[in-house]
Amino acid sequence: MTLKECKKEEKADREFQKKFKFEGSINVLTQMMVDPAVTEKKGGGKNLPLRRGEILDVIQFTNQEQILCRNSQRRCKSVGAEALLFL
């Protein structure tokens, strides 16, 4: 990983912490897969765009219906729990 990529990731992490008022370091709890049977969604607002079969990093289980996730492009937003499957 180059220095430029490292700085870009650090900046994305700082923005995430500011946006979601997240304290401490960002730790991945587990990984989950988007259900292949779910319809693809564009996302927007606080929701992450969903692609069938995509693997997401789970950062925090916020409540019964929403999970805070990060995709492969390091975008962090909420995802509906009904759209995810455990690996």
C-alpha cells in the first residue's frame, strides 16, 4: 500500500468517525454477505448501496433493523439487517 492510499484511508476513517459520532478505533466485528435474492439498491442518505453477493465489513450492530457496514470502497453507512447473511 502506498503512502497516498494510506492517507486516503485515514481521511475516510476520520470522516466516518465525525459523521456517525463514533468514538475510538474502527474495528471490524465480522463480515456479512448481501443476500443474492435481494433487489439491488442505489443507496443514499445514510444507506449503503447494495449489490448482490457483495461482502461487507460489519462495524457495529446499531439496532435490530440496521447494521453499520463498510464496503470494499471503504464507504461506511447503514444497511438493513434483512438484506444480509452471515458467512
